[in-house]
Amino acid sequence: MSIGIIVVVSLLAAVLIVVAVARYRLRQMSRAVFGVDSFTQGLALQQQRLAVTPKSVSGMTKIYLPQVQRDFPEFNYQQTVRDTQQVLQKMLLALSTGKGLEELPSQLASQARQHLEDLRQQGRDETFQDVQVHQTEIARYRKHQGTCVITFQSAVGHLHWITQGDRLVSGSRDQPRQTKYELELCYVQDPEKAGDANAVGTTCPNCGAPVTQLGSHKCEYCGGVVEPVNIRCWQYQHFREVV
């Protein structure tokens, strides 16, 4: 056998060994990560798991809820969570069909109309189906310039796709998608004080003591009747997807 043939055979053997080792290591990695031998099958299984596993939300309820309830003693957290989830579902329905805009809070309705107009100009349609809200928590609470804002974050699963004519642009009609949305719930304490960063309370007309609970009807020091600082109700004001 000539030296050239020996070299070629040796190179082929080396390549086969490298390929075999690579395949072995890939199988080992696939078993460790996905529990199956095939890396491709493992990726497909992982995608299926992600499609049905709800996202984790930023759950800061234990921290912020006591602050909200100190400021608003009559605040009903469980009812507000139910309302938030209903508004979220109505928002996605409106974005999908253009219907029910009149049932949305005014600022959300305006946001939905703008989004639908943007899609119309692009010649596209967006669809949300089988919407499931898995969990809703308070993500943030802030007081600034005469307003109080609670940001709710919800883990949501749904079918979602965008079409342009008969062409599927993005998403899937068959594969569920898990994501997160945020809704802001805003309370204007006093329109005349909006703009004053310290406008978060008032004083008792009887004893002059500070009223620290924004929704209070009674002074906690003398028991006298006070006019609540808040003269407007809670309103949902902004919707966004959290990537």
C-alpha cells in the first residue's frame, strides 16, 4: 500500500473518530438537558414545554399591597385582580377583532384604536385566541405628582398570529404562546395638586393633623370627619407586553 493511500485512510479514520466523539457528546448533552438522545427532538420537546408553561411574573404583591392598603383602606385587592384580568382579556379581544372598544377604559380604548390603525395601514390583521390568564400580581406601586399608580403584571397564554392578506407574517395558529402583560391602574389624588411631587395627603380641618391614609373619611387623631383627598376613581391607563 502506498504512503498516499495510508495517509488518506488515516485522515478518514481520524474524521470518523471525531464525528463519532461529537455525536456521543451531543447525545450526552441532549440526555442531560432534555432527557432524550436526539438534540433535535429535545429542542422540539423544549418548545412544546415552553408553549404550555406559564411565564413567571414579577410578584411584589407582599411588598406593595400593604402600602396600597395603608393609602386606600377600602382597596379590594382580590376584586381588583379579577377586574384587571377581565380588562386584559377585553383588550386582547379588541385588538383581535376591533370589537368591544366601548367596554374598555378610555385610555385603553385609545391605545387599542391606535394599534388597530397602525395594523390597517400595514395591511395586516392580528389575532388572539384561547386567552388564559394564569396569574396576576402587583409588580410596582408608585406615587408621583398627585397620582398613584399600581402596575399589575399577568402571565398569559394564548394563540397569537399576524397575517397580511393570506400570508402568515408571524406567530402560529396552532402553537400556544406564553407571555406577560402589564396594566397600569392610576388614581389621580387631586387634579389641582397634580404636578406637586409632595401631593400625597391633606390635613384634618379640626385638629390640623396630617391625614396619612389617602382614602380616609375620618381623622385618625381626633376622629373628626375629613374630605378624602381622592376625588377620582381608579382608571386603567396603559397596556403593554413584557418581553
